[in-house]
Amino acid sequence: MRVGVLTGGGDCPGLNAVIRAVVRKGVSRYGFDFVGFRDGWRGPLEGDTRPLDVQAVRGILPRGGTILGSSRTNPLKVDGGVERIKQNLADLGVDALVAIGGEDTLGVATRLHEQGVHVVGVPKTIDNDLGATDYTFGFDTAVNIAMEAIDRLHTTAESHHRALIVEVMGRHAGWIALHAGMAGGANVILIPELPFDIDEVCAYIESRFRTNYSPIVVVAEGATPKEGTLELQTGDKDSFGHVRLGGIGTVLESEISARTGKEARATVLGHIQRGGTPTAFDRWLATRFGLHAVDAVADADWGQMTALRGTQIVRAPLSEATKELKTVDSSLYEEAEVFFG
Ligand code: F6P
């Protein structure tokens, strides 16, 4: 069997660990032959490939990013895109695809599966917002990077008696903000699931200053104020219709300064959260996802993706992963609220 592998969407630490596991087990256990598609769905759409054998995956376990490249190309938005992919797979003699990606990449994989393409998915995203799996790889690394940044900002906040705001990624889910904020001892955490009240945020900040301890506000890039309380600008959309987020930290910086009279400064962590080497947890999860994904290929169990349930790796229908976003439950947020102010 000839198997194509691709990585789509925003990169994240652990992608290479999956590729390595898929290829190593696929070759040694099943005798498969592999081909790498470059830059997500652009690869199969344009027939752009690179060699992918055991030698090509040596040494990549700890490396961030993806040796295959990635993109946000949406073949469903290209005229005849699905037909072109099918034709290219046939021309290249590719029998099956392992698609490693988040909501968008796996959404395309779901549509292709419905149209008869042999595809197995592996869920990745720092946002941890995919249904059907307890965790996606990339998330733990992003949380640890954000936590370390918060730890470092605490010392500066205290030295300068400033309110420091840390804007983290996560799109429309507050997982990174919640986990990193809790781990880093944030004064308040703002997440997209619960619109915030700027007066309440300022009250938390003032109360923290009264204890002679400087506040750190952790805000998810998708967090929004309660309706009618603050003006926010909206960004451009990508080919999947997602608005580019970011900028809420800067809005908070000026609002908090103006309302409290204290100096407030924002740090936007941005792509730093997606870069560099994966944590041990992400390497472990990504590797196991890869091992189980290639088993699904061997079983011809198309339209499935690997998922973590407790400590077990199971298979779940791709459609389940992308049906609805997994967001932060209010009871989890209430746990963190104990430490606000
Ligand atoms: O989905 C991962 C993610 O990093 C989100 O947290 C963020 O909103 C988005 O990707 C950023 O995308 P890009 O790197 O294309 O700007």
C-alpha cells in the first residue's frame, strides 16, 4: 500500500513526532510505502510531493514545525478541487491519506472521505478545541510556553508596579488561557466563552494592587467584552472563513490604564506558543496518535481519527471531531475564579 501524509493548518509542536511514528510503524510493521504531500491540502491538490521514508524521519522527534510544510489551503473552495485531488492520488498511486490537522484540515478530510477518498485523521491544535478527543497534541507545549511567560512577567509587574496583560492564542476556545492562567497564578483570566465586564476586570486589578502585589491579566485572543461596553476591530478572513484574531491585549492595555490610573502593558505571545520543541506529553501523545493512525490505515478503517480518552487511544469518526467546537465549560472557569482579584 502507498500512503500519503500531510500536515495542514497552523503548525504546532508534535507534528513531526506523528509523521515519524506513522512512517516507522508503517514501514516496519506493515511494509507500506510513503509519500509526503507538501503544505497541507495544497500538496494533493497540486500533486506536490516529497520523499518520505525511514531515513527522512530520523532525528525529527523533538523538532517543532513540520518537515512537510503546512498551509491553510481549502480545496473545497477551489473549482473541481476534490476531483483534482482524486486524480493526483490516482496518478501517484497513493491508496490512502493520513491527514494531520485541526478543525479545518479534518473538515476537508471528512468531506473527502464522504466522496470515497481513503483517509484517516490525526487531531492536532494548540487550541485543544476539537471534539471527540480529551486532548490534542501541541496544546500542552503552548500552555507551558504561556505559563513560563507569565512566571517571568510576574517579576517585572512587581518591580514596576504595573498591570501586565498576556494575550494568548486559542481562537474561540479559552483552553490555553485557562490552563496557563491557572498554572501561572493570573489575577484574572478572560476567555471567549464568557464575555467579560471591563469594570469587574479593573476592580480585580485594583484589589490586587491594594495587596502590594502586581496583577497579571491573561486574555485569550478570542475574548470579547460584554455587548456595548468596548469597541473591538475585526480582522481579515482566511480561506476557511476564520477571522484573524489578536489585539484584545492592546485594547485592555489602554482601557485599564485609563480606568485605573495604573500603568498597564500588554505582551502578545502569538506564534511563540506554536514554536520550538514539544513537551514530553506532546511527544508521547503525538507518537501514540501516529502509531494508532497507521493501524487504522492497515485496517482500512477510513473516515476515522485517533482520539485520546483517558489514557487510551481510540478511533472516532472524523465527523464527530469537527461537528462542534469543544469549549471551556463554565464550571471549569468557576474553579479558576477563586484566585481572581
Ligand atoms: O489554530 C491555531 C492558531 O494558532 C490559533 O490559536 C490562532 O488564532 C491561529 O492559529 C493563528 O493562525 P495564523 O498562524 O494563520 O495567523
